[in-house]
Amino acid sequence: MLTIRAMKSMHRAAATIALGCISLSAVAESGVGPKEIVIGSCFGMTGAFQALGTRQIEGAKAYLGDVNDKGGVLGRKIRIIEGDDRSEPDGAIECFKKTLVEGGAFAGAFFVGAVAGGKHVSMAEVNKIPVTGWLTGAQAIYEPFKRNVISVRASYYDETRGLIDGLWKAGIRRIGVLYQGDGFGAAVLDGVKRSLAAHGSAPIAFNSFPRNTVDIEAGYDQIELSNPEAVLVLGPSKPAAAVVTRGRGKGKKTIYLGVSFIDADEFIKEAGQDAEGMIISQVVPPISAKSYPVV
């Protein structure tokens, strides 16, 4: 979900970029006119991650609407053009080409998903279009350095380190991991392994489930045989809910955790009473940052 910090960072970035364009008045910039700046966005309007994409673009429009009401960026209003990438690799390439390249966008923002994000990153570099506002925290967004990719949120490495450090402080050592079998799941699993390694440990068991499914039974039951105290569920809302419901149904006292790719509203709707006690990391300003009105 887009945070106040991320939105302010993007506003400042947009203002800086726009200022640079104005200083080069002899150069015509695609997507920058006398009255507006065009931003392209590709996300899953349909598909497994629809809820995440919808909420992110709603938050972006709300904030940028406020920016526009106050005069925009250097007198230019920001207009968003949207495309559906279904959060899939082939859809990402098609959407980026149609929405940002052919649509004449100055920059791109508000992308969802590690798998689709990898394609957006490549397209941004090839077409020299700056992109920001990633919902995903996959490490491929950060490393290696990419000239046209601007990240304004914490990585999944940061999120998993926070979760593991919290479990460690609570004296919990037997930690299992069930992850979605794709680039997203692999990226977050790597973060968990790194975080546990910092404590001289490793997952007691880990297994995967197929992407875009709730077929979690075999993978989860295998992890359960190791008698974990906690299980990190690295996937979107519906499979996470399926895991928690299955565990609670067996009377387990296991602690369940997930990262910010879980949409909390959708998770609660799917899991019902079983959602109680689930820990989901979020990328938000620290409670000590009193300069932010939301804090």
C-alpha cells in the first residue's frame, strides 16, 4: 500500500524531474506539456492481485488529486493513464508498451508484483522512462542499480528482517516458511533466510505452493511435520487465509506471519475469525516521525 512517505517522496521526485524539464526548454519531453504531466501506470485490474492494484491506484489518485487542487507541480496538473497487466509477465510487457511508450507517458508509477515488476524494470531501462511507486519490495527493483528505476519503499529484505528479529526477541526459534512458487516467493524466502542467518539459524522447513492458487495443503502439511512455532506465509491474501484456516482447524497454536503483499481487508474477508492473531508487516512511517501528519 502506498504510504504517506512514499507519496511525498514521489511528489518531490516529480517536482524535481519537472523542474529539470523546464530548465531544458529547448528539449521537448514526452508526456510534459504546458498544463499537464502524464504518468502511466500498469497493474492488475484483473487477476489474482486485483485488490492490491485497485487500492494502490485509488490511494495514488486521492493524493495526486490533492496535489492538482493545489496547483499541481510547477503549474502542471498530473494525469494518470492506466493499463491492465494482470500482474503477469506477458501482460506487463504489453501494458508497458501500450500505456507508457505508445501512450506518451513522461514517467511510470504504481506498479504491483515482483514477477510483472521485473518486466516493467527492463522496459523502463530500454525505453529510458523513469518509473517509481513500486508496491513490491523485491530485491530486483533495488539491485543492481538502474538509472531509470526509483524506489521509495522498504524492500522485502527489510520487512522479513523486522519479522524475524521480532520473533527472535520473543524467544521463538522454530520457524517454517511456505512461499508462493514464483519470483515474488523466492525473493521473500531469500530475505527470510538472510535474516535467520544473521542469528546463526535457518528455517526448520520450507516448501512452496503453485502461483495464483490456494493449493497450500501439501506444502503446509509438510512444514507442519517439523512442529514449527511460527510459519511465514509468503504469498497473497487468499492462500495466506487458506493456510491460517487450515492450521486453526487443526487446533494449532502456531504464529502466522506475512509481508505487505497481503491485502489485509481481503485476508480478513477470506479467513474470518481465523484471521485473529495474524502478523502482517507493513511499510509505514515510524511512530517517532512526528513530522508526518498521519503519525
